[in-house]
Amino acid sequence: MTRMRPVPLHPDILQAYAVLETGEPVCRELAFALGELHGPDVLDLASLAHKVKLRHGGSSGSIHACSIMNARSGVCSENCRFCAQSAHHQAAIDVYGLVDVDAVLFHARQTASEGISHFGIVTSGFGYKTLSKEFRQILAMIDRLHQELPDLEICASLGVLGEEPALELARHGIAQYNINIQVAPRRYGELIADTHSVDDRIDTIKRLRRNNIDVCCGGIIGVGEQMKERVEMIFAFADLDVSVIPLNILVPIDGTPLEGSPGIPLDDIVKTFALCRLVHPRKIIKIAAGRETVMKDFQGLLMLSGADGLLTGGYLTTRGRATADDRMFMRQLQWFN
């Protein structure tokens, strides 16, 4: 019987295997080349990213899980093209002001009871440049959460911050702060928003890092960018010294400018996650929006392509997956470790 000859790895993937041995990220030139792979080579790239995650990943072989609460919804002054909460769009969502501390405690207790380690308070709007009355209310909520749920890591996503609010979050023991750059910085004004600058977000990240606050900073794919620009975004995270990288897949929402946007090819999504791992061998890379609604039967593939974190429960204005289902999902993934 004739034996089939083994199919060799693509030479660019062979070169990238150095990450597995050294723990050092791939260079830009190689990352751009890997972004051009197609077909079975994409699965070889995913396999390498999974191995790098297991050897060097930031979550020590476990899965980083978090849950968020929409603590103030809608009527945002900014015009982010993908977002249902913008006052510039016509998406049908619930609109309400800052919730009270009892509502936050209810959601936080539920998160803790489900064994989720991180709980995030999220508010719509540009952010807090000064210590406003509302921002002080949020600080009081954080203090109350620390008192009643001392083992729960309290996080926040409150938009752009000034110097004093960033300092106060550090003083009040925030675990991580989420603020995304969304796309390659040079295309932010075109693809995301023009009511503010990406520099506002980058300056906030720098303020947080000066106060030793870990930053969760990621982006969204499928808003009109090219693969090369996704690679540029991935390298921008390195320049900002972030700890967690959440990657969202666009869920086109009716009433937003991206309503009806075509989905991007599945292999492009897999390549984006795999390349993010090869550029950030030791960071936590988290799947956020689109995991269930876009990836569907293939969501597990992203966890085998370098991702080691996920957002569980609901999102801000789109549905998520039940935490009990995600616990089973995480247990099943252990077979591949």
C-alpha cells in the first residue's frame, strides 16, 4: 500500500514556531505574512497559537471569565458606528440613568455565586474628566462591592477619564479598567467615531497605567477594516502595555450605521485571534461580543486558536449565553489542554 507523504507546514508558520520555544512575539513583517494564509494553513496557525497559549499564556492554563453589568444605558453623546447606545442612532434599547447600589449588588452577588471571578460596571457616555457627583456615586458602589464581596474582582468601563478620576479608581482598588481602541488607531475616526479622538482613549490608558491599574483594551473586527489593519491594531496593544485583550466580532444592530453589514469570513476571525496570541504570548486574550451570535457552532474554535478568556452572561445591548452553559463549555475545553 502506498503511504501518503505528510503535508509540510507553510514556511511562515514554521518560522513562527520560534514563539513556542522562546516566548518572544512574532515581528510585524511575519505577522502581516501570516495574515495572508488561507485554507488548511489557517488551522495550522490556530494549532500553533493554541500551543503558545498553553505554554506561555497569561491565564496559567485556565480560562479567564468575567461578567458585566450595563449600569447606565443609552443617550450617549458619541457616535460610535457599531453602538446601539449612541444618541445619534435609532436602535431600540432600554434607556436609563445610573442604577442604584442595590441593583449593582444584586448582579455582583449573582456573578460571584456562579463562580465568575471578575465583575464589571459599565456606563454609557463619553466618560468622566472630573470627579463629578455621578462618578463619586460609582466610587461608593465599588467600595460597597469590596465590603460585601471581598473575593470578587471589581472592574469598570466608564469611558474616557481625567487625571483625578483615574487616580481615585486606583485608590478605590479597581482590579481592571476596560477601554478599547477598537481598530488600528489611524482609522479610528473613519471606522468608529468622529465625535472624539482615539487619542482620548489612549491618553486614558496612559493615565491608568501611571496609577498602576491593569488595563483591558481590545477592539472590534468586521467594521470595514482589512486584515493588515487588524494586525496594526494588535501591535498597538503592545505599545499600550495592556493586560487583557478583548476581541469583539461585530454584531450588526438595527438602527446603527452598521445595520446589515456583511459578516467577515470565518478564517479571518480565526487568523485574528491566532495572530493576537502570537504577538502577545503572555497576555489574556478574551472573546467578547459575537461569540454566540456570529461564531455559533465554531465558537470553540476560537478558544483553540489562542483565546483564554471569555465574557459570559449578557452583553450591554445584545444577548449572551447562560453562565451554566459556559461553565460546561469551559470544562469541555480542558480536554485540549
